[in-house]
Amino acid sequence: MTNQQRKHMILSAIKRAECSDIHDVLRIAGEEIECLEAVPFGSRNEIMRICEDIADGVIDGSESIKRVMTFLNSIPD
């Protein structure tokens, strides 16, 4: 499966499940996110950063979803 196919599958799953935060996203598509290839070097820990920020109360659930989408869109097809 190519990155483009995997990204499309992840984004579709997130929209179908109406995820409310990063934890919902990881429950639904965590394995597929881990399988993405060619993740830019500076973004490799972005999922962990998002989880830490939501745990610390720095961001809310909707902001975590926006950051996941930005992360996914930063990965080359």
C-alpha cells in the first residue's frame, strides 16, 4: 500500500468515526499511522507531542485533530 492510499484510508476512518481527539484517532488508525513511510524528520514525534499537549491541557480535542490532519498532510504521497 502506498502512502497516498494509507493516508486516504486514515483520513476516511477519522471522518467516519467522528473522532473527538487524538486518542480516538490512535484507537482507530494508530497502526496505519505507524506504517506511514517517508515521514519528514522534524515530524516523526509529532503524534507523541500532540498526546503530551492534550494531556497537559495545552490544546483541546478539536485542536489535536487539526494537528493530526496537518501532520498527515505533511507526509509525502
